[in-house]
Amino acid sequence: MNQGYYSQLDVLWTVFSKQPNATAHVRGSEKYPDIKGVVQFYERQNNVLVVVEMMGLPTAEETCKKGIYACHIHEGEACSGNMQDPFAGARMHYNPAGCQHPYHAGDLPPLFENEGYALSVFLTNRFRIEDVLGKTIIVHSDVDDFHTQPSGNAGEKIACGEIVPVRMVM
């Protein structure tokens, strides 16, 4: 069996049987106070398993405008902000290699809202957990178009969380 291959059961086993190595507790801006969520990071051999769970996302009434939200790791260390940008401290996308969008290390899959809830589980080799500790994770108001530079025309930052290590329980 290929060393890089993980079965779906192996991925689920990791999520349900182990404590994550890092986490980010995400909260909405003042304009979006109902948004809450958690992002968990699990170190895996040559990959990182990322689990994103969000609640309170805005819902759209129109069928063809259902909520799809961009989700990115940003290089900033704080979810602080100002009147124009509630999470200005998150700064720009995490992009240590200077790649074009959507090849930034911090470009993540979109979140598909379902009655305010979203769940995403994916493997990535774009970063290691130690690379993103102290960084922020941002949920944007719009879908990422995966084209527009530098950030995919993803709209305003509506929620933010700081990525911190999880202390091991003895």
C-alpha cells in the first residue's frame, strides 16, 4: 500500500480517537456575532488533517445563492481590528513561498453552509502544524474565486480564530 494513502476510516479514526495538536476557536465579528466554531489540526506523517466546524453562518434564502464561504489561514497573530476591518490584525494570507493565489499555503477549501452549519475535513501537505502556530484562521463573507489576486475576491473577514497548540492531557 502506498505510504501516502489514507483510507477514510483511517482519517475518521484520527479525528475520533486522538487529541488535536493545535486548535483555533473561531468567533464572528461584531456584525456576525452568531458565528462560532473550532478548527482542529492533527499532525499525520507527511500531512496535516484539518477539521473545520462552524455554526451560525449567515444563510441565504435563494437556492442559487446558498452560502459558500472562503476559509484561509492568515499570517497575522491576532484577531484584533479597527472600524474598517474587524480582523485587521490577521493581515494577509499565510504565503511563506510567495505563491500566486490559490497556491498560498494558507488557502483552504471553501465552507459550504447548511442551515448555518458547515463541516470540512481534509488533508494538506501545504504546511506543518509548527508553521501555523500563532497564525490566524479567517472565514470570509464570500466564496473564494480561486483566481483574483491576492486573495480570491473573498469579501470581508466575518470570523477569526488564533491557532494555538493543544496541551497534552496526562
